[in-house]
Amino acid sequence: MKNIVITGTSSGIGLELVKIYSKKKYKVLSLSRSPISIKGVKHVIFDITNQKSIDKVKNIIEKEFKVVDILINNAGKLINKPFLNMSMQDFDSIFSVNLFGVVNLIKNLHPFFNKNSHVINISSIGGIIGSSKFKGLTAYSSSKGALNILTEVLAEEFKKSGPYFNSLCLGSVQTKMLEQAFPDYKAQVKPNDMAQFIFDFANNGTKYFNGKVIPVSLSSP
């Protein structure tokens, strides 16, 4: 049975992923800032921007998991503000979660990957060139664009040794993060439906994809 590490699991897509994997008896390490309680799941209070948190996760994996077969980088931060109202602290906080934290986690977990391991970076349709953009998301969308490029470069760098890297660029999903940023907007996709798609892709996507930035959205373009 595969070992799964998922970040950002306190609500929304991350929580639904934990539920799906746990029901199917995978060995799950759940990471988020807030506690959750799901039977049979190892959960750790986790801050992706904090090295002590990452060190704690490394120790747990070394002692209890040994190998990471799938890493789903789902943790994310979104601030909806006009560009001129965005402080550099706002930009820094978003990039610290959406990009730099992901970089650091991948670097630290690399010893536990094998050739067939799969790293899935949960990105945004707003981070793809030519897609529809939303006002107020300069920091969020640009951080996700950088995450997409990171995915492509890492796949090239590790294509002989593994792991596989892919980026799923999600359209709007009715999560707490979306509700806080856009209170009046109602997405067509529910977290459990998107989580099921990500579960299927995480387990089977390496048969067909590596280094790909894949839009997963009902919006056009």
C-alpha cells in the first residue's frame, strides 16, 4: 500500500483527499495548521513556511513511513486585494506558502522519494498564460505561475531518477479559501468532486504525464 503525504488538510480539497485515501486504507500523513480527526490517519500540526515543522515531518517519515510514494502539495494562500493595496508583506506571505514552502518541502522530502514517486503541485488556472484572470489576484496567480514553471523544471531535472512531477491547475472550487476571497461567488465544483479527480490522477497520472501543467477547469479559456 502506498504512503501518501498531503498538505493543507484542515478543510476543503485537502480534507476530502484525506477522507478518500483513508477509506481506501492508504497510509496517510496529513499536514495542516489546524487539527483534524479522522480515524487511522496520522495528522501533524504543520506550517509549510517553518523549518521546524518540516524537520518534524522528516523525522516522522524516517521512523514510520520510510518512503513517500505520493506528495500532494495542496496548501495554499490567497489574498484578494487591488495591486496598489497589496503590501510587500502580502506578496511575501503568499509566495512563502505557494512557492517557497513547496520548494523547501520537496527538497527535504527528496531522500524519501523513489523513481516512481509522484509529486502533485496543486496550482491554479490563473497561473497559466492565456487563461482568464481575476482582478485582485496579482500575488496569488503569479505565485501559481511560478509553481507551474517549477514543476516543469523539476520533472526535467529528475526525469532519469524520479520522482514524477505534475501540476494540476484548478479552476474555482467551493472551498473556504474561495468563500473568504470572493464571498458572493459560487463555484460549480465541490471539494469532494475535485478531490476524487486528484486522487485518481495522483495514483495513475504517471502512466501518461510528467512535467505537465494541466488545466482542470470548467472556465473558458
